Amino acid sequence: MSRPIQSVEFTFNGEKFFAIPGQSIAAALFQANQHILRKTRMEGEERSIFCGIGICWDCVVTVNGIINQRSCLIEVQDGMVVKS
Amino acid sequence: MIAIIGAGPAGLAAAATAAQRGESVILIDSASQLGGQYWRHLPSNWSDDRSLHYNFDKAQKYFDLILNYPNITRYSNAHVWQAEKIDDKFHLYLIKDGIEEKIVAEKVILATGAYDRSLPFPGWTYPGVMTPGAAQGMLKSHGVLVGKKIVIAGTGPFLLPVAAGLAECGAEIVGLFEANSPLRWTLNLHGLLLNPGKILEAIYYFKKLRKFGIRIQYGKVVEEATRTSVIVDGKVISCDVVAVGWGFVPDLSLAGILGAKLKVDRDGTVLVRVDSNQETSIPGLFAAGESTGIGGSTLALIEGEIAAGAKKTFARWRAQVFAQGLQRVYPVSAKWQNNIQGQTIICRCEEVTQEEIRASIDELGAENGRTAKLFTRAGMGLCQGRVCSRNVSEIVASHTRRKVADSELIAGAGRPMAGPISLGELGDGLGKKF
Amino acid sequence: MKNPDAIVIGAGIVGASCALALTNAGLKVLVLDRGPVAGGTTGAGEGNILVSDKDPGPELVLALRSRDLWFEMQADVGDTFELEAKGGVVVARKDDTLLKEFATKQRGAGVVADEVDAQGLHELEPHLTREINSGIHYPQDAQCQPMLAAAQILRAVRARGGEVVTGASVTSILTSAGRITGVISSRGKYSVPVVVNATGTWAGEIAQLAGSHLPIAPRKGFILVSAPAPHLIHHKVYDSDYVANVASGNADLQTSTVVEGTRSGTILIGASRQIIGFDGSMNIDILRRLAAQATSLFPILRDIQLLRAYRGFRPYAPDHLPVVGEDSIVAGLWHSAGHEGAGIGLAPGSAHLIAQQITGKTPFMDPTPFSPRRFQEGAA
């Protein structure tokens, strides 16, 4: 598979990550081997993607201060600040 | 004006057919790319490689048609959250780029597709456990392999292309487990005879699997997942991803909101009722694709065309025979409950366990799924029951020694909103009217 | 249960509270409901236990006692329904004169109502808009999870010898010489001298079955439920329009702003009132109005998603006071209905009033203002 050279940069819990333009936040994190996306609000259990298509809402993260954003759907924009 | 919601095979076929007939079409989809789930692909500015797809030419043909017809307006990245029928028109409320807009159309075709059906099992909430759709979506749309050593399990023909695609991109498929016996294909011979193309498709995938040395093991299920392995038939298999799926479930939120009559299929799947023209019980509201019966892209394309006015009765019939036959080949037994424990989470969003659901029955007197859900919050989280609703109903039914009533299944498929809207977007009101 | 001492019709919060009070007083109680537990208005309630929104008068006396009884119920039944003395904050959007006057009157009746300035408000609610700088803090306001409360209370009733039968439609109420003698339901026939009508919005139907009448009608309301957003809103917060609307007889749509968090992390937003019969259909314009009002109080809510919206029908009587007491046409028929949006808060107080009167004890307050007699004088 050929890939374009440019990439976009974002942070996840303060750490820097890169994404190919068009990739979702979850995809970019998976690419960098970051599978754990959040901890559940009641039991604090780790979660990652589950359905991958925006149905299950397990992959939610906070994007630029907005909570409950589905990381499997949202395309990375340069400078995005993503948190668990 | 015709509004088509969903740009997967059914929606694309409907849009192309309608546009060909000179109609004004608005094609609405929540994704940025055309294709829905079936025809997920890498962005074109990235790669034109479509080798992961079986017969992608058809998809490309539709993409080109959509982009070239001047009477099709594309509305991508648009989430429909509400809808109403007022007099003879449909008012569709959607969010695009943080602004709420309304589209008014005389005819609406719902082509919102389906999602993987999931059954709980011990450890299914650990990172690394996902649906086959998730593994495939990551690969096809984003070029990312979800793991290096992957177990694929569940039931259904969908497991094959997922395994093949992941193997093609370098994953080691350390186990491919189909719960049902292949001998069950004798129950769909007439389906195969009417649709010989399916045999070619099967051969294509079996060849791929053989190329990568992947052997399908039949009659086995994943009993439990740990953080680093799964247990199948008592044996521990080391892996970093396990993709489990049990067929598909259509998303009927919009159909329910608009008041279309729903029905329960033989296998318990809730569907929209349509007539031979793909029209629902609401005049002017049509449905095509998975929501009228799970049948893959072949059936979806035909239904999309019919919904837009084409006559393809025989083609639809023979595709339906195959699709209904698949239910006999790949049934999902209610016995999945034998595999779960008290501590197994049933509602992932609200972290509700089987124990808590049973307690709501034993201690609090819940007698049906709806009450159990109100007491435990199962189904009340972000996904609004899309993943757990049927499973909760089945647990309550077996614990109270009853069958799940059709009315309960139908109620579980409905919800007051079809998609997310923020309180700010809602309060700000309509930004644009079409 | 062959011969109960009392049958309570209605397994919502009002019926459950009555059943508990009667059971604790030594009666054998049978609870019947045509649907499931909390299947009616209780299932659509927010869980409000308020003194802040009540005018001095009998309803406030009932509310104050009832609020304390909630905590007694918690001690009795167990901490199993998320009861929290979280307190209420009422804000004045513009002129706070009326609000302050109202609070002064309430203080005279035993309500704790502390005036709060801009700084105090923002200590209580950090995300409240800075455009508001005056409010009243009511520390006595509380909240619970109403469905769990009804279910847990009924569980205690069962554990103490009572019985609960759901899916039992009452088809006949038998009387003889103007007195209750029995009940026929789809799941059993019973001989009983006392029936408590706790059917809320449908109380008029039950009254009719017994040969009496009660003018209880539905007042529709919507609630928005947000996606989980914990720790944003700490009290029940509402604007002072709420009080005027509750007391209004206006049938047209009335909305006021009510916002509160829940234990589970979601935020509930209300409130709308409409007299529109039992029309349960969705109304997008009302949802918009409620959302806009809520975000005007708490701008941070703008980015929080709406998870779902649902509606319920509050039971109300023409004079907006609950109906609690013995029917004047049919002896042995007691009503606890028409609590209009305050059913949860007033449930245990109403239950005690009824139990005290049934068992011949002195009621903790003069029950006359709530008596069904006020609608039944001069009736045949």
C-alpha cells in the first residue's frame, strides 16, 4: 500500500502521535500500538475499540475539551488535543 | 425530492436509479466517504489499491455514478438525529459541522445498514476484544492492522473475508472458529443453486485462507478472553486481538421514529415491514438493504434499485432465498447464556453485570426486559441499547422462564433519537433549511 | 393473599409508600398494579424531593414532613435508592425581588432558605453562567432514584408479609351500603375493607369503578437526559419561573429551566407542562426550548450530548393540591393521588397521613385541605 508523505500531529493524554490525513483517532493510536483508549467511569476498567463503526460508543475520548467523542469515527486534525 | 439516508450499497443503488430517472436526489451519510460498511476503502488520495475487496468494480461504478450525476446532492458527514412526517412531507433533522439543518423531502429511502451482533462472554470487555467489523473497518478505511496474532470467531460468512483481509495484510490468524457445522449448508442448497455466484465467492475466500494456512475449526466458540489469550474448547490460545461476531443487526432508529411498522424475523431480528415496492407502512417512506432483512450487498443493491422505482422482482427473490437460507446455516443459539457468569458484563456502557440483571428480577420484581433495564440502567448508556438490548431481554426471559415477546424485541429496537446532538446544537435550533 | 387488610392499587412511589406505612402499622397489605412496578408516572420522574418550590400552606407542611420521612424510609429500608440531600438552588434571571420575598415567606414556615450572592452562587455551582448573580440555596431539597425507590420499598413490604402482584388490572371494586367490600382483578378476587387508590394519573378511573369520582387529569412533561457528564452540576438548579408555572392553570405549553445531575452521571433537564390529554407524541420544539434554557444557565452544557428524551404525565387536581384522604361517597376507599410533579417528594408524607387515619391515630397535620371531599360535596 502506498502512503502519502504528509502526516498530521495530535496529542493523546499529553503524548505526541501522528496520523495519516483521513485516519481516525483510534486508527492512528492503534498504528502506534496505543490500544487502551479510556477507563470506564464506574469501575475504572480499560476499554479500547469494540465495534469500530460508531455504534457501541466504547471508544469515546475527549477531543479539544469536548467529551464523549467517538475516536473510531473522528478524523485526526492537526493539533488536536485528545484525552482519555 | 428524494432523500436517501445511507450511502452503502442500498443507498448508492437507490440514488443512482433515482437520478437516472431524472429525480432530484439528496444522498445523506454520516461518513466522509461513500460505501457504508460493505464498501469501506482507503481514501483515494492515499491509495487506489482495492485488492482487499472482492469485486470492488461494482462499488467503484456506483461511486462514479454518484459523483457524476448533477441531480444528486451529496450530504456527507451528516448525522440524522430526528425525523417527522408533517402532512405529506418528511422533515429530516441532521447535524453537519456542528449546525443543525433540516431537509424536507416528499420521499425518503432508509438505507442505514447494520452492525455486528455481539454476545457477551467472560472477558469480552477487555481491550483487544472486538467485532469482525471493527477489525475489517480499521484495515479497509484506515490501513491499520488491529493486531498481530488474531483469533476470529462467532458465526457467519462474514468471518471469511475478515480473516482473509487481515492475513493478506500480514496478521497471523491463530484461530478461525465457526460455531456452526458446514454440513448446515445442506439447508441452503436451493439458495446456492439460485445464486451460483456465491459459490465462486466462497471458493475465492477458501483459496485465500488456504494460501495463508488458515484452517476453519467448526463447532467451537470462544469461551473466555483474558488480556492476552482466549480459551476455546478448554485450550488457551495466545493472541492480541479476538474478533467475534454473530451476524448482523439493522439500525432501525429512524424507521421507529417515523412510526414505520416493524416485525420480528424468524431468527429474532427486528426488521422494517415493506411491501413489494420496498415501501414501509408510512406512505412515501421506503427502506432498502439490511433493515428489511439481512442479506448482504447483493440484496441491498437490488432493494435500493426497487425502492427508487426499478422492477427487479426475480433478482430480489432469489437473493432473498439465499439470505433467508443463511439463517438456517448460521443460527445463533440462545444457549450463549450458558457461557456467561454472574460477573460478566452485559451492558458495556453502564457496566451492568448478569448478576445485577438477575437481582432486579429476584429482588426488585422486574418481570420483563424494560423494567429490568429501568432498574439496572442496562441499555441506558451512550449506545442506547444497540449492543445489549436483545441480550438483556434474553437473559430476563430465561431467568423468568418465558420467551422474549415480539413487542419487547421491537421496543428494544426503537429509541427516541437516531443520532447524537449536543444540547448547544439542539438549543440553537435550525441553522439551515433545505 | 386471601384476605388482605388493605389493597393498594398502584405500584408506583405513592402506592409503595402507602403499602410500607400500612405494613409497618401492622396491616396485611396487597399491592396491585396493571403494569410493572414504577410503570406509570414514577417511571418518568426525576426523583425530586423539594420544599423549595412550595408556597407556605398545607402542601409545604406536607412536603417538609415528607422530606424527613424519606430519610426515615432510607434508614428503615436501606440506602438502596440513591437518596441524597443534595440541596436546591433557585436563581433569579433578572429581578430577584419576588424570589427573595417568596423565600422570606417560606422561612416563616420552617424552610431553610439562604440568600446567595454572585460569589456564593459560583461556589455552589461553578459552571453557572456569570450573568446570574442572585439566588436562594435550599439545603433541605433532596433527590432519589424513583424507580429503584418504589422497587426497594415494595421489596421491604414483601419481606414484612405484604404481597405485590403486577400485571393485575382491577376490573371491579365491590361496595355494599356505601362501603368497600372487595376488589376483582385480572389476577385474583379479594375480599377487603380498605382500598387505597394510588394510581396517579389514572386515579379518576379507579374512583369511577368504585362508584365515586375524582377530577384528576394528566399534565404532560418532557425530560431531557444528557450523556454521562459527571461532577458538572451539584444541586438541583432551577429558575424562579418554575414556581409560577406549577401553580398556573394555563393549558398552553409552559416551560421553565430545571437542571440537575444524578448519581449515574447523567444530567436531567426539564421542565415542560402541557395540558394535552394523554398525547404522548414527541415534540422537537419543546426539546429545543428545554435545551436552550438549560444551556443559558450552564453554558458548559452546550457541548454535552442529548442521550434521550422521554415524557410522562403528571396527575393533577383542578386546585393543584394533592388528593389524600377517604372518599366521601364510598367509605373505605382512600385516595393518594394528584401530586402533580411532587409525587415523589410527597409520597411518604401522604402515606403516613393515610395510614394514621386508617389506623385511628392522630394525623401529623390537619388532612382536611387534601380531602377528596372538596370535589365531592353535593355529589350523588
